[in-house]
Amino acid sequence: MSATAEVMSGEFDQAAVVAEPLPPVVGGGAVDSGVEEEEGEQKSKGRGQIVLGRNVHTSCLAVTEPEANDEFTGDKEAYMASVLARYRKTLMERTKHHLGYPYNLDFDYGALAQLQHFSINNLGDPFIESNYGVHSRQFEVGVLDWFARLWEIEKTKYWGYITNCGTEGNLHGILVGREVFPEGILYASRESHYSVFKAARMYRMECVKVGTLVSGEIDCADFRANLQANKDKPAIINVNIGTTVKGAVDDLDLVIQTLEESGFTHDRFYIHCDGALFGLMMPFVKRAPKVSFKKPIGSVSVSGHKFVGCPMPCGVQITRMEHINALSRNVEYLASRDATIMGSRNGHAPIFLWYTLNRKGYKGFQKEVQKCLRNAHYLKDRLRGAGISAMLNELSSTVVFERPLDEEFVRMWQLACEGNIAHAVVMPNVTIEKLDVFLNELVEKRSGWYGEGRGEPPCVAGDLGSENCDCGLHK
Ligand SMILES: *Cc1c(COP(=O)(O)O)cnc(C)c1O
């Protein structure tokens, strides 16, 4: 036998991979019953069903092998071009009708198109030159310095990196907390993002879910009771700077005060601030509690594709230099230090962030935040004016309201829903005009959903407080 590897020459049978029947639709509540149902029947049944254990292949663009004469006929090129053109149209339409997720879709990075031709990778530590030369560390560190200034920590005192998303920031922040306090208990409010509980599972940490107020903020009375019950173990706390569903901001100062009053000295707790959503909005909101490393916090993270508006998921993670040494290992293969969660890191993302920070600057973000808060108030007021239950937290641009009855409408506007509530997140690309189109459509459709024997709107007093509820009982 020869020592060199052989290239497989067998035929690649596409049909063997593609010919899979569509998965049966799952009906109200029963997960994967395996029973096929009629389209219409499914529509009228429960909502937001998730098909577990089976991948849905209904809208798949198959990869097809090039024909032998493709290069000559150009058929394949033309086919791909038409697929992409159609896809672009879909994106434009879907972008226009988007309200439910906190992504700022308003940007123009045309100037960066020229960089598409490079495989930019910042693998390793942003502050240590690796042997791989096609990187954007100079941009990355510039962006990190900007955030360090925003969150008030000196250049020599912080460590950080540009992550793949807010989740990676949480995974990192909580890991640092765990490395500092291997025996620590993780505390997080029940309305924290699911990535926090994922981190607890991944790291096999003891995790205490703390109750919340109606606003969605952490309930510090419950937090205190839980601390009292676990005084012998250090505390690792996830503090929400804007929760995912209600946009609630945990009171950082009260969290710290509660820790101190419960006998936790600063060397017995670690706070990670999950600022995925509002990390970059809060600094510009008057009366908002300040996120600052002058306070006893360990790390802060923010998503780059949310308020900032990056065309690819990314995020920023900043922690204290003293903590990162507990976490990192040297890696000879990289000639760098391993302190990040991921290995290869998107080197394009830092350039997009750098570009937008330069363009907008502190003042630009301030203006956008003001606009978002104004428009969010407009949305909430008009909803309430139309007799629709709605809530808007003071520091937030996330408007929570009665879940629209029609799932088609929910999908059309890409609303995020949970139980009887839905939310719209007012980002810089959400203009008054767009809100008007949405509101008019909602009010018109809704008039057909309720009354005259068709049922009543749901009571959402439990979610939004009775003062924000417009159901038959509370209005
Ligand atoms: C969106 C969000 C995250 C996760 O961010 P990704 O960038 O989607 O991974 C974490 N926490 C909160 C509060 C969020 O809203």
C-alpha cells in the first residue's frame, strides 16, 4: 500500500442526500406525534410550535453538482445569480417589516466592501501579535479602548476582545467569574437571557434563579433572601442591562448594596453585566444607573449587531486585567495566549465596529438613543390609545404589548412573543412612518379578532401590571 492519500473517485449521489420527505406538522402541544395533519387544521391550532428532533427542510436551496459543460454554457452562473437576486429582494422586504428583535438595520458599510477579498482572522489574544498576519488587531484594540473609556476603566487595567455575539460575552464573563471563584454560586434573575443559564449548564455551576418585579427587574428582596441562605459560598451575579423581553434594567447599585449588606465583601463576589441590548444605550439615558468599572464589577458585554448595527453578529467583552490571568493559557502553535472562548475570530467585525464608532461617535449614539426612546413612547401611547395593553420601561425602547392573535401577522412583523405578550424593539431604523404602518395594520386586523362572540383580548396584568392591562377586567 502506498503511503500517500488517495482521492476518492466514487460518484457523489445527490439524491441519496436530498430525497427526504417533508417532516409531518406537529399539532397543538404534542411534540412530534408523528401524525400528519392538514395545513388548515394546523393553522387554527396552537401557536409557535417547535418541531423537535427533526430538521425542517421545507425551504432548502439544494446544492447541485456543476454539469460538465457548465463553464461553457454559463447556465449554473445564471442560475446562481438569479437565486441571489431573489434572495436580496426577500431580504429587503423582510428588513422593511422587522420590529421584534433589537437589531439596528440602518447602516451603510459600502466603504468596507473592498475588504471582502480577505480572510481576516484575529485568532488568539487581541493584545498579542500572533504569527498569522492577515488580522485586524489594530482596529480591534481601538474599539476596545473606546468601550473601556465608556465604561471607565484605564487602558492598562482592562482586558477584552471582540466576540462573536452577546452570548459569547456572557459565556466569557461567567467563566471568568467561575475561575475567580471556583466554588461560587451563579445568581441571575429569571428574566435573564437564556445564554446565562446555558453557561451554568456548560460549566456545571450551581445556579440560583432570582425572582423579578413586574417591570422585569431583578427583585433584590428575593436576591437578599437567597444570599442569606448561601452565605458560605462566594457569589457570581449576572446583572441585566436591559432584559431580552421587557428591556428591564437591573439596579446595579442596589445589587451591590444588597451584596454588601448581606456580608459579602468585594473579594467574595463577581458581577458580570449583560449589556447585550442596552450596554450602548444606557450611557446616554438620563437618570439611568451607570455601568462603570469604578464600581465593583468584573466584566461587561454588549452585542455589536444590536443597537450599534453591524451586518454580522459580534460583540464586545471587557473585563479586568487581573482576572484574565486566572483564565489564560499560553499556546505555542499560535505564539499567543488563549483567553478567548472561540479560536478563530471574525476579523471583519472589529473593522465594522471601528467604522461605525468613528462615523457616529458619542454624540451620534446619543442622538439615536433619544430618537429611539421618543419613538418607543409614541408606539406605546398609540397602542394604549387604541385600547391595547402595553408597557414601556422608563429606560427602555422595548415596547411590550398584548400578543397579536394572528400568527401570520406576528410572522409578517417578526415579533418576538412569549406567552400572552409580544414586543417590538424600537431601533434607529424604526421610524414613525414604519410604526404608523404597523399600528394601522394591527388596529384594523385586531378589530376582526375580538368582540361579537369571537372572544376577548387576553389579560396580561400578570406580565405587564394591571395598570398597563386593557383587558375586560382591568380597563
Ligand atoms: C440578545 C441578548 C443576548 C445574546 O446576544 P446575542 O448577540 O444574540 O448572542 C444576551 N443578553 C441579552 C439581554 C440579550 O438581549
